[in-house]
Amino acid sequence: MAVNGQELPPERKNLVRELLCPQLLAAIVAGGLFAFTIAVPVKLPDANSVQVTKKGIETVDPLLNSPEILEKVKEKEPWVLYEKGQTKEAMAAAWKAAKDNKKRQDAAWNMAIGNTLIRSDNAKDRWKGYVVLEKTILNHPTSQYVVLNYARQLYYGGFVEKAEEQYENLLKLAKPEWIEPRIELANLYLVDEKTSRAIEVFNQVLEQKPEDPRITKRLGLAIAVNGKKEKGFETFVRGCALESDNLDYPPEIKELIEKNAGLIESAISDVRQKVENRPEDIDLRVTLAKLLIAVNRLPEARKNLKDALKKRESVPELHELMSEVLFREHNREEALGEFSSATSLLPLSRPAAPAEDAYAPTIEDTSEEAESVAPPPEEKKAEGEKPAAEAGSGTETEAK
């Protein structure tokens, strides 16, 4: 055999044929089948399904990285009662659950307890609520929806810097296409007078969803707050037009419609009933206005917003929605006026700082909390510990 006019050495003539002898082919095939059989079922866990704890790497319940966990929270008795306007009963139910060891092992229950108690006018209730939420985060530091819930509740309570920190931590866990926490952080930056950072984050989100009306509208507000009112207004009304042309409902409106068997009229009736039960709840009035705008019932939406503005004229979102209604009604001049009101109020709409009447927990409070979250007796035995009844209470230990 010759290559380029040169005869190959005899020992190399049949090298390929020798390498691919029937025995070797059979071995390769068998090895491949073995590798396929053994290797394919081995699947590394998703990064979001594990977390590092003091005990090492532990598996995370997939529910904690799913929006379904937030629905579970809303189904718990304390929050259901609070939503019905039965505040006193809601707080009592939250305290009862907070002392229930079994419920305290459940993240959804802890979130429901905390979310409810922090809305109380009582300092001890609020203290307990944030303690429960903080412990939930310590137990589930990489569970995205647990972190998101905690960030939202911190913001609600006026802990703005802590809320920003939680959102920023969450963005390190979340994939870029999950835009909800990014929008919320950008809105937080906006009311915290970090307008340039807000614009930067809104633009990052628009890279993921370039035709999203709500992001375009919020970007317009941020641009106006940053000093470019005309440009901001043009961006804002472009978002309004996108929403109208595409019949694109905001996510919270889609969720309400889905909960009402896909019937928007049923959703409107449901929210209107809640407004009647809690007429001072501005968030409910905002939701009702968004529903009415979604079905182009603009005069009714305008009336609802006027009623809301009589109660709380300083809420920028009411002016923002009124601007959208007026723009859709082709009243550009008044729409610009309402838009200007919204942008002037945004930096002032930062949540009130936490109340100064901070509750100082007693030894009984801290002992009760420790007992509530202690592992069940059977778990303690598995770890070689004595049950609480045999070991004695925390109060006795501290007293000694």
C-alpha cells in the first residue's frame, strides 16, 4: 500500500482492520450500552432544588421555588380572615398558629402568620410577625419565593434598605427571564430616589420583554422623575397604547380573572364587593380601576379613581391610572397633568419608617417562640436529644 508514492511499512497496512476486529467492536458496543444504562439516569440536582445549611447540602421542596407557595399562603386561615376584613379574628388565628409546632415546620404557614401579624396596629403583633418571617428566611435562604415574600413584607413595613438587600440577593438566585422581582426592585429604587438605578433595571427588563406595556409605562415615569418630563410622558403613553392595542392585561389582573373562572365581570364584582367591605383600602380601589380599564369601562374607572383620590390624594398610582384613563379618552392635556402629579409624588411615596414603638420581647416571649419552632420530639430523639418535656423549658434554663 502506497501513500504519496511511499510504501507503508508492512506492520501499518492492516492497522485499522486489526483495531476494528469483531471482538473489539463487540466490546465497544457493550461498553456503550453499559454507559447508556448506567449514566443516563444519573441527574444532577437543579441549583434551585438544593441549599447549603449547617447540616450540609439539603434538598429544597420545589414548592418553595414556585409561585404556588404564595397561593398556599393566601389559603391559610389568618390571611383569609384578614382579606375578609376580620382583622381581630385574623390576628388571633395567626397567634394560635404561631404556637402550633406542626404548623411552624411549614413555610407557607409561617409566611401566612408573618404576613398577617405585621399588618396589625399592635407593636407586639408586628414584632412577632417579623420574627416568624425572618426565621423562615433563615431556614430557606435560597428558596426564591420565600425570599420574594420577605422582601415584599419588609418594604410594606418601611424597612426599605433591608427590602432592597433581599431583592438584590434574590436577583443573584433568579434567572434573568424572571422579571417580577426586577420590576419590584426598580419600583423600590424609584420611590427611594435612586432614579438612575431604577431606569437601568427597567431597561434590563425591557431587554427580556421589549413589548411589555407595564414596564414601558414605569420606565416613562422614571424618566420623568429623572428630569425629562416630556420624554417620560411619551414613553408612558406608548406603554398605554401597547396595552390597549394588544389587550394585554397586567399579571395581577390576569390572575384575578383566572380565579374567577376566566370571567372578568365576575372578577370586577368580586373586587367591588371587597371595596364595599373595606372602603379605605386604596390597593383594592387601584385593583378595581385596573380591571375597569382592562375592559375599557373608562367613565366608571374614572369615577372610582376620583372617589379614591378624595380619600388619598397623595397616592401616585391613582394619578398614574387617572392619566392613563384620560389619555385613552383622548384628553391629552389633563392626562399630562395627572402624569405630572404622579411623578412629583413618586419620590414621596416611600413607605413610612417603622413605628418608633418597637416592642421589647420578654423572656417568656423568646422562650415561647423557641418552643414553637423546636423540632418535633421524634426528630429530637433521632438526633440524640431529649424531648422538651424531659429537657426542661427554656425559661428555666435562662433563670438558672
